[in-house]
Amino acid sequence: MTSQTPQRTSRPLRVLAAMSGGVDSAVAAARAAEAGHDVTGVHLALSANPQSFRTGARGCCTIEDSRDARRAADVIGIPFYVWDLAERFREDVVEDFVAEYEAGRTPNPCLRCNEKIKFAALLDKALALGFDAVCTGHYAQVIVNEDGTRELHRASDMAKDQSYVLGVLDDRQLAHAMFPLGDTVTTKDEIRAEAERRGLAVAKKPDSHDICFIADGDTQGFLASRLGKAEGDIVDESGEVVGTHEGAYGFTIGQRKGLRIGTPAPDGKPRYVLDISPVNNTVTVGPAASLDVTALTAVKPRWCGAAPSGPGAYTAQLRAHGDETPVTAELVDGELRVSFAEAVRGVAPGQAIVLYDGTRVVGSATIASTTRAATAALA
């Protein structure tokens, strides 16, 4: 077995630290500088109109965030710049988000931002300017093997692990990624205490948990403003109309609340969104048991290393803060075929599935279709 160590280097690197204006990225930049690297801070301006992004210290893209990042860089004693990537962000993240919902899928914009912005547009620009690595405040580890190959692993502290949203990174991107927070077992309170000791004003700044480009947190309202209202039917599994909606894009698979169905189910139990059909603008609802998924097919796989050569046993994570579940996965004609050891619920096309071998991230893919337990039983 090849021996492994957390990412270390014997020589100082030229490091570009992505500083969102939050506490994690500030401490990551400070740790990189303290380790002897030549660090430059950069804040990404991701909106042509920053006032339209979340305010009140809740986002990562506002004018106040850029000011917080600048103040942190001044305290750390590193150069600082603001780079305008608003157009690229709009095309690759915001428009992709809207298009996916319009097509009846459920995207994760944070994965798309990591793939297309932080470790593509930003990394490409950093390398062109002579930087060796991009540093972020993500909680994950890059492990370097004796042969020089790199692996992406979960953070030492599983409670803060963010490897799921980094599962889109490939070998080239991993070779230039630095995550100074990933290999230390520290609570968020300890990170904040460290920031305070370092004199960083962001020590007490609240975390952001919402989509940064949706100012008020109202995803359905944001989509309605982009796609317009489109009334359609809500039907049960038999096709009977049980309600109406103002846009199928406003629903996600597994959703229970906000269905506005006046007629109760015959058994009196709650109903959930089972299917979203943009073709006929119909939302299908039914019992929780009908959400059970036994297998799925995923497309556009991205591997953090070599692609699997045959069927293998892994664990899979289906949401940013979801649990792991045992699976068997195989790459067939460029598509990832996954079977679950036990049925799982709430799996929606458009979501990412990330495969793990122990703590190592094997790779990720975008869910295209699922096989439901109820459907399989009828076959």
C-alpha cells in the first residue's frame, strides 16, 4: 500500500488565496502565510450588481464581503485584489441553475461554482500569472502519495467535511489546490477563536448556508422572476388532478411542504413530490414509499484520479450534508451505473452523486435517472 501524508511542501509556494469575506477563508489564508508561502488574497466579484446579492453578512459575494476580505488581508499582511468574474459566474452557475430547474432537475450551484469558477476560471488565471496553488477555506484534505499522485479525502473533522462539493475536481485541479483547514480537528468555535487571536474582524461573522445569488433566499420566487408563471396540474400516481401549481420548476423530488393540495390522500398520510415533468408542466405526488430508489444512472463523471476499471463497492453521498450509503458502481459506456444496498429516498435528477472509498473521494457524476423500488417490483 502506498504511504500517504497530508499535503505538505518543502518549498514556499506562490499561493492565491480565495477570500470570500468569511472566517474560514480568512483563517486559511492566514495559515498559508504563516506556513511560509508567498500568499496573495483575491476576492471574486461574482455579480454585475453586488447590491443584488445577499446582504447582512450572509453571503459571499456582496460589497461588504469584499471589504471584510480586504480588512482580513491587511491584518494578515498580504496583497489583496478583487477580480471580476461576474460574467463567467452568470453563464456557468446562475444560468445553469435556472436551466436545470426549467428542465425538471435539481442542481447544486456550489458544486458548479467549484468546478467552473474557483478551480477553473480562477485557477487558470492564477497559473497564467505564475501562482502555484489556489487556497480556499474548504474543509477537505489533499493527500500526497509517495509516487507524487494526489488524492482528495474527507476532512479530519467529519462534522465540517465539505469534500462532497469538491468531488468535481480532477487530477490537474487537485495538483494546484490547497485546503489549510482540512487536516486539523478543530471545531468552528475554535476556528473563530483562532481568527480572533489573529485579530481578524470576521471572527464573529455568521456563516452562509443559502444560495449566494438569491438575495432573499426565496428560490421559487427567483425562478419565477426568470421563467415566469406557468400554471399546471398536480396529479397523483393514477393521474387524477389533486391540485394546481404556478410552475413545475418550483418543486423538487421528495418535497412535502408547500404543495397546496386541498384534497387529502385516501389514507390520510402526507404526499410528496415524486416526479416533475416540464414537457406537460405536471407535478406528480404520492406516498413516501414511492420515493424509494434502488438504482440510478449518472452522467458526466469526473474522477479524482483514475476512473474505476470495473464494478466496485463504495459508499455514496447524495447531498452536501447527507449520510453515506453503501453502493455498487460501474462505468458503462461513459455512464455511471449505481445500485444501492438499501433503498434511499429523495434522489433527484440533477443532483450530484459522490463516490467514496473510505475517506477518499473517488469521483462524482450528475444523476440522470433513477429506478424506484415500486417500479422495479411491477416489472
